[in-house]
Amino acid sequence: MTGLVRKATLLVVCGVLAASAAFASVPSPGNSSVPACISLVGNNGGVIDPVGQFVVTVRDLANLPINNSLVVVDFSSCSGLTLCNTGAFAGVTLDCGTQTARAFTGVTGQVTFRIAGHANNSGNQAPYSTYGDGKVFADGVLLFSPTVHAYDQNASGLGATDLSAWLGDFFGGNNPSRSDYDCTGALGATDLSNWLGVFFANGSVSNCPTSGTQCSAIP
């Protein structure tokens, strides 16, 4: 009887340990880190503007980093925006069919993204993007719903027409998230200052060409 009890106890302990290990590898939204806002940007010479770079950190319930976790950034609800499907950032795969970008974390639990794209806006033009329209998943677990905006309003690289489009959004009073670069929930002077900073940095002088190198516009 003692031997049977010992074996049963050992099996229970092994089962608990195995379950704990599996449970610990599940991503924790509370312990993981996702930016509040994501910027779609252009490029200069094919190099995606670094101003659009953001990092997602995936951690488990024990607050430990998860290696090789699949992180998916879902843009399918970001109305009025368009993603570029060429020149993806290193390690990032963009899927036009699902309007997503995905990559795997490293040993630190981190993965770095830069996403190229633009708005489709001539100034106060519908559809108006909403706040919290993006979604970031890790191994199928929703970590956070960030807001997505775009510095290039019309796909031609940053220029005077984008500034005019931003002013149209500002004076239109709809406060679409595509033009809210400081993520405060309303358009104002700081957003204009941010746009000018990106413009003069010359990192988004071009965007994806209109033929064959961009996904369908997100309705």
C-alpha cells in the first residue's frame, strides 16, 4: 500500500508541475507591454520611418518573458487606413488578407515592429477611424487594443496636402484617431507639432505606391 501511495503522490506532483509549466507559458495581458498608440508611417529610400517603431513585450502570469511567442497586430477594424505590403520590417510578416502583421518574440519576450501605411483622407473625410481600433494578440490572447493613426493622409509621402488634410480633420470636429498623434482623444496643437516633427525629419518622404504594393483599404 505504501508503494502505491508513493506512486500516486508522485504522479499527482508531476501532473501539477506539468500543468503549472503549461499555465505559466500563457501570455498575461496584465504583465505584458503594448503601446497605447501605433503609428503608420512612410519610408525614405525603402527604409521604414523609425518614428513608427514600437515594441511589444510578452510575459506570462509569473511575469517571466515568453520566448518564441507569436505576436499578431490586427488592423482589420482600422477604418479608412491602408497598409503597405512591401518592404516589411525585419522579422515582420504582413498579411493583406487578414490585415495583420505578425512576428515572433525573442528570449527577452520582446518583438519590434515598424508598419508602413497611410490614411485615405482628403480632409475631414469618412470613414472616421475610432480609438482603440487596433488589436494585439500573443499566442491568441488579446493583450491590448491600441489606437492606430497615420502621418501620411493620402499615400503620397508627407507634404502640404497631408497638412491640409490634417487641418480638415481638426476643423471638422470629428476628432478621428488617424490624426490624433498624441493620443489624447482630441486634435490640437500638440498633434500638429508632432506631424511637423515627422515631416522635417524626412523619414516618410515616400509611401507605398498605389499599384500592387499596398493592401486593400480597410473599410
